[in-house]
Amino acid sequence: MRLVIQELSQMTGVAAVIVAAGKGTRAGGDRPKQFRPIGGESPLRRALSMFADHAEVGLVQPVIRKEDADVYREQTVRLDLLPAVFGGATRQCSVRAGLEALGPRKPDIVLVHDAARPFASAALVTRAIAAGRRSGAAIPALAVTDTVKIVDGEGVVGATLDRNTLRLVQTPQAFAYPALLEAHRRAAAAQRVDFSDDAALAEWAGLKVSVFAGEPGNIKITEDGDFARAEAVAFAALGDIRTGSGIDVHAFGPGDHVTLGGLRIAHDRALIGHSDADVALHALTDAILGALAEGDIGAHFPPGDPQWRNASSDRFLAFAVERVKARGGRIAHLDLTLVCETPRIGPQREAMRGRIAALAGIATERVAVKATTSEKLGFTGRGEGIAAYATATVRLPWSAA
Ligand code: CTP
Ligand code: MG
């Protein structure tokens, strides 16, 4: 179904230009604001992935600064985007660079969006496309609820405006592509290069611009203080917090190494199992599946199935991580405890944390690895095998269920 819609949208040509070529001077920080993570993900990646995943958007054209090419590459792994183009000295120049790059694709509708607005929803994009198709130039707007006054340089009020006629304007703004491209070329030729949004440029070019309903949550990151607000929005959006636990046991047999937490550790025995018998990754996989209430490792990877024979357990963990992503969630934390007399886990702890973090796609600080013996009691105490206990904390978007 999605494929059909996508093919259809490519035929009818909806493209999105995402401008991220600013320096973020007002926000400060060690890198431009669009690259600074909010709730673990940068505004740029949030904006790009929303457009790239939108069923009605066929093409996503990012615009960046040359100096940011490396961080851009790091932050856009596995997103379906057109190759980024370089922007210019003003936002308007950057938008134009994106529009010109789309030329050979001939979209009929183009959406222009600021990477500095990370929380625009898919529903807003759907509204933008519909409004753009209807009127050829449409922008998302919010009513003004505060009273607005004109104040002079001395701080003296000159007039009170009628707020009923005022709107706060956001992006994405939607236009008929040929008309917006033409307007941008005319503005550049007239040496007008500093329109603060595309609607202002379109108005100057004589296009009739209409409004549709914006979104209060579609905030723009401008000052450093906006990051705290944005963190709160990101936090609240993934407020459905789930915990899952997982346990696994494997017996020792003959061999010269064990696979534990994705690491190969030299040992005088091996762990016996259908796959590589990595008890740590099996327990972690079950903990994540438990947090999602999506069955267990055996249900997804039946032990009798020959295709999982000697399989690397990385694949099981990757599957559970992918399920979290598919639900729109994130792994907040993984906690693993290994119970064994040998091998000694302490010397491997940091490497194991790093490996698990890499497999789960989270920071090492979000992975705990602990180990204990069982004081020579029970099967672990007798050195017959290793037990692993794991807890996963997963954040999901709120849903009706
Ligand atoms: N932008 C751009 N090219 C520019 C200037 C801005 O692509 N030459 C982009 C920004 O990256 C941002 C959007 O336009 O996504 C809105 O601009 P703004 O909020 O002003 O961002 P900056 O220009 O980066 O910030 P500042 O004005 O504080 O330097
Ligand atoms: Mg700016």
C-alpha cells in the first residue's frame, strides 16, 4: 500500500526542501543548532526522517553548509534523501539552492521547511500538501493569543494591534514548484536576498498566499533556551515508559572460547547452544521484546530452525532494536547481570558495554554490565554454565492502546 502511494506521489511530484545551512548564531553552542541533539536526536535528523517517511513526499532535498558536511553525513545514516546541496549566505539563498537542485525532477508541489523546527508532524505535512495543491501558495499559521503592541526605541508604546488580524507563521510552507522557483529567480535578479520566509518572497512576487492551521508543538529552535523547551517536548512525546526483563542460561561444553555480549572471549570451555550461545545478548533481546510485549526470542527465532544454527546473536538483538524503532520508540537503558565463576567479566566490562551499545544504537552510558559469582552454589557455582539477567527500559510514543 505504502509503495503504491509512494509511486503515486512520485508521479504527482511532492518534494521537500529542508534548509539547514544556517550558523545558528543566536543559539550558540559548539555546533549549529540543527546538529545539537534533543532527546538523543538532532533537529535536522528529526525533520529529515519525518519528511523521508511521509507517504506523500517523494523527494527530500537537504541544504547544508559545506563546513557541516561531516556531521551531516554522520547524522543522516540510512535516510532516503537526495544528495545534500550547499546553501548560501541567507536563508533565501539556501532555499533557492535547494529549489534549483530539484529542477531536473520537476516536482509540482514543493514544501520548504526549516531544520530548526524538529517537531512538525506528519499530519501537518499532509495538510500543507493539500493546501498547496488547493491554492498554489499556502503557509501554516497560528492565531495570536497575546496582545501585540508596537514599541519605539525608548520602550514607549506607540499602538496596539488588532490581534484578530495577526498570525504567527511556521514552516513547512507549500507552493506550486514552478511558481516559487520563478519568484526566487526574480528576487535574486532584483538583488532582494533577505526575505525571512518564502511567503514574504512570494508576496513580493505577486502570488496570493493563503494560510492553513499550524501546530503549537511545531516550535522553532532559535535561542539556547529553546533547547530546554524542546527537550521537554521530546521527553513528553516518548512518555510511555516500559520495562522488560530477560533471562537466559547456557551450559558449558568443550571448546576454547565463549561469545558473551557480542565479544569473543578466550576460555577453556565453550557455551553450548543452537546459535553462538551468547547468553548475554539473548537475555537482552528478551528484555527488549518483553518491554514491547512482543513475544520472546524463541517465538521469533525458533531453536529448531536450521537457519539460526551457529547464528551470531547480534542478529537477534538487532531484530529487537528494529522492533523498537518500528514502534517509533527508543531504548533508554539496558542493564545486564552475568552470573558465572569463570570467565572473569571485569576486564571485559567496558568493551562489552561498548559492543552492546553499538548493537543497540545507544550511548555507552546507557548500558550497564555487571557480574557476580553465585558463591559456588547451584549450576553456575559448580561451573556448569552461565546465567544472564537483563532489564530493558524502552520509551514509546503514547498511543490509544
Ligand atoms: N538557514 C539556511 N541558510 C542560511 C541561514 C539559515 O539554510 N544562510 C536555515 C537555518 O539552518 C534554519 C532556517 O534557515 O533551519 C531558519 O533560520 P534561523 O532560525 O535564522 O537559523 P540560523 O540562521 O542558523 O540562526 P541565526 O539566525 O541565529 O544565526
Ligand atoms: Mg538566521
